[in-house]
Amino acid sequence: MALITKLLMASAAIIIATSAQAANMPKKIGYVTNYATHEWYQNVIKGMKAHAKELGIEVEVQDANLDIAKQVSAAEDFIAKGVDVLILTPVNEEGVVPLLRRAKAAKIPVVLEGNPVKGMTTLVAICDYDTGYFAGVEAGKYAKQKLAGVAKVMNVGLPLLSATVLRSKGFMDGIRTEIPSATLVHDLDGGGNPDRALEVSAAALAKNADINIIYGINDSSALGGLQAWKAAGKSQDNLLTVGTGGEGLAFINAIEKEPSYRIEAAMFPEKEGFTTIDAAVKVFNGEPVPEHIVSPTAPIIGDSWKTYYSYDGTTRSIKWDAVNALKPPAKCMETSADLKK
Amino acid sequence: MTEILRTGASGRTSFASLTGSGQLVLGVLLVALCLGISAAAPQFYSEANIIAILRQCALVLIVASGMTMLIIAAEVDLSVGASLAFVGCVGMAVLNATDSLALGLVSALAFAGAVGLVNGIVVTLLRVNSLIGTIGTMMMLQGGVYLFTREAVQNHHQLASFTALGAGYWGPLPIPVIFAVAIFALCAVTLRFTTIGRYLYAVGANERAVRLSGIRSARLKLAAFVVTGLCVGVAGLILASLMNAGQPTAGRGFELTVIAAVILGGTSLTGGSGSLFGTLLGVLVLKVIDNGIIILGWNQDLQMVVPGIIIILASYFDLLRSRHHA
């Protein structure tokens, strides 16, 4: 009898908790991403959908495919449909401003992902400078231990975007905390693409191959630099390669198979998606949110990628407990505003 | 028939002096560029840099060889960049599944050849303008590659022979350069010394006359599309080897580099004239500029600006020369 009573009480508690939770949850969220074919956004969407499913929220995704007109049109469709929250990864800053006004008029709260826009309520994004900085610190420690304290860097960068400039700047500042004499031998524009990164790195290495660290602003850039190094017939014995992003399988493959690829500045796109859904729930409930909600990043050293991901040979799965345990900073060390100073 | 051939051949001969002098200018430009860059940065003529330039030239030259034949036949293929990326992904996936370099190569060639065939059918059978038709194929391939794979196809097979395809050497020469030389020579011989080559010039110069003489011009164009596709197959697999992965994002803008090299080399976009030697010079000039800008430490945005200026100037001087000779 006592057992039956306990079971009934427990069931009642679960029903009450579930209904209380459901009452505070948005039913439908519309997300207009800017470039769904990119691995980063695929994993952001994966994280969003996984967390939304846990909370019983439906997420509908539209891809702007780098076209602001398409983004505006998709967002207007969501507003017309009456989604509870709108999430946007802006294709460009100016184009999204009128959308924010229209959503506000329709009383639909908006969460931005990735890039800030004037007049926004809240933004979920990583800190690019910090990501590069902490990877740089780890690279400096590695160079002290394994590269005789020498750090000569080839940065396969992307000067077009402030986010990637911040990563490169953070990396050099971080490495100099460990090795003040660290030098930037090559500062390249790899276009963020693997083939372009390979081409410019090959030319730079032909000019001066006296480097021992390759830093890439994303995994494709780091791997393009590394492939150029290998194509030039050079050994990876006294080389360190550092990638950024960890958005796909490339970095896992590289860490497992390339002896020099020892550090990854991981940005956990799935977690960014997860955090964006949390932010959407908060704005839906009218809770106060900071202007910038930081999604955590962390340098992964060698096999420690297994702490955060499992890999079955074809797909990777995030280990939520480990990633959720990462504590993001309250604010970024440097932002794009600091680059203008 | 003989008349047509004579027209094609004489057309070629009369253009030969023009393209010949154009090639001389291009040759002088190339030498001047090399001397100028070497004077400012002696690393330019280091063995490592020459190999880096040759390797970069190889990929463009392989595809440009096929493209030259196609443009001489008065058609163009804008899908080569998108196909390059897709081929790498298909080839790598087959290599992973079979651990066989031969099967990887065959699948890459089959895929790229099929893309060329589709382009050819769209242009010759459906009579869609090749500029429009191959933009359509480009879009299908750019979207299709993401249906095939959402991310880069990694190298799980670790075949040494596959790595050698992009990064290996045969004697002092990088293997991609050997491939490029072989394909270039094959296309050059075909264009210059075979009936098919002469027909291609004739088709480009006056397709109607060629058709009236009983030659199946559509088949020739179809063959040129397939050859261009096959060249993309070889280049795509070499690129996948160099990058150690099949990258769906690779090859962006590659088609423009290839077409720019062909036009810079003196091949007319309207068809009927041009030569592979000119294309070779065009490839070298573009890649030396690309490399020189990095070696000199200039702003890399110039890598787009300078070739653009050179292509406009080369076309303009070619026009002036044509008027002068007319």
C-alpha cells in the first residue's frame, strides 16, 4: 500500500513538473541560418534540435545561403507564421536591423547567433580572441617542452573577417605569454578554404620554411598549411599544427593521423546551438539576458578530444556532460571593437 | 569537306601569326615577371619555390588543356570548379570503401567524364547555350556535393600511392607535373596533328559550314566536353591527394582561373583559334603572379586584382594587333 502511495505521489510530481515546464516553453522556434551547408552551422543546428527536443520545442530551420534577401524573406515568413521565438545568424549587420524592428512590432523575441547587430536583445557567440589566446598559451607550453622554446609561426589567416583576425591576434598574444620571443614569420590570407590555404602556404614556405608552428583560423586553413608542409617534403618531427573550430571530423582525423597536429582550439558548435535554445527560452519568458551570452571554447590537446566527443568511424557525437561542464567567461578579453582602436 | 578543312587550317594559319606574336608578348611578360620578382626576392628562383609553382600550375594546366579544346570549339564549361570538388569527394569515398587506388581513379574519372557528357548533351542535344547550361550544372554540382557528403571525406585508407599522387616525386619532378605534362602533350598533339584537332578548329570557326560538309559537329563538341570532364577527374583526385581529403568546399573560382589562363594564352572565346602553348604561358603567367605576390609580401588581395588587369590589357593589345594586321 505504501509503495502504491509513493508511486502515485511520484507520478503526480512528474506530471506537475512537466506541465509547469511546458507552460514556460515556446512551442515553435524559427531559425534562419546564414550558411547551412557549412559544417559549423550543421552542428549548431544539431545542438539546437537536440536541446529543443529535450524541452519539447519544435525548431524549424531555413537557410539564407549567404543571401540577405533570402534571410529577410525567410524571417518574414516565420514572423507571419507566428513563431514564438526567432533565431537569426545574420548574413550582414545592416540587412537584419529592419527585421529586428518588424519582429519587435509582432512581439516576437529575437536571439542572434554568431554576429552582433545594432538594436539586438541578446547574442550567443563564442569569444574569438579568447579562443585563439588559450590555444596560443597551450602552443607556447608545447613549444617550451618539445620545440626547445622556439616559436616561429605561420598564420594561415583570413583578414577579411574581424572574428578570424581576433583568433590570430589572440593566438600570438597567448603564445607570447609563454614565449615572449615568439615571431610571426608568415601572416597569410588562406581564404578560409583548404585549397587556397594550401596554395598560399606552399608559396610562403618556399620563401621561408624556417617556421615550427602552423596556426589556422579554421581546420581547413590549418590542414591546408600542413599539407603544403608535407608536399614540400618536410618532416613533422619539430612542427606543431594548431587548428581552430573543431566543426567537423577533419580535426579528429588530423589529431589521430598527423603527428604534428596536437592542439585544436575547439569551439563546440553543438554547444552554441544548445545555448541559443536556452537563450530563446529565457527571452520567451521575459527573463533578463546579457547582451552577449558567451558560448564556451577550449583548447583540446592530443587525445583529450575524446573527453568531448565520441567517434564511431563515420559520425561524431558530443559528450554533453563534459561540454556543459565548461565554464564560459562572463565577457570576452577582446572584441572586434578593440580592433578599431 | 576539303574546303572546310582548308578554311579551318587557313583560319588557323592566319591567326597563327597573331597568336604567335601574342604568345611572344606573353613569353616576354613571363620572363620579365620572373626576372623582376627574382631581383626583389631571390627566394623566387629557389628549387622549393619553383616546385611549388609547378605543382600549382599542374592542376590548372590539366583542366586548361581540355578547356582550350572546348573553347576552340566555341563552347565553355563553367562547372569545372564545382566538379573538381565533387570528384575529390567521390574518389576519396570510393578509396575508403575499396582501399584501391585504381578503383578510386576509375570512379573519379567516370564521375567527371559523366559530368562532361551531361554538359555535352545539354549543349548539343538540348541546344542550351554552354554558358547557361554549365552554370546550371555548376549549381547542381555545388548543391549535389552536400547531398553526397555534409563534410570533408577524410582519408581513412592511408594508401601511400594515393598520397604520392599529389605530394610524390618522380625524380626531381612532382608527380602532378608529370600528369600535367602528359595530358598537355596529348591534347597538344590531338589539336595540332590529328584530324579531330583540325575539325575542332573548323567547328569553332564556322560550325554551320562544318555541318553542311557532313561532319557531325555535335559529336565533336560532345567529345570536347567529355575530355574536359576527364581532365577535371584527374585534377580533382590530385587535389584530394594534396589536401588529404575530399573537400566539398574546394575549387571555388577554379573555373575562372582556368578560363582566364586559356584566354590570356590567346584562345578566342568565340572559337576557331588558339593554341595549347599559349594556354601554358597563360597558366605560368597567372601562377607566377600569384606566387610572386606572396614571395614579395604584398597584399594578397592583389592576387585577384593584378591578373584581372593583365587579362584586360592582354585582350586589348590582342585586339589592337588584330586591327593592325587587318
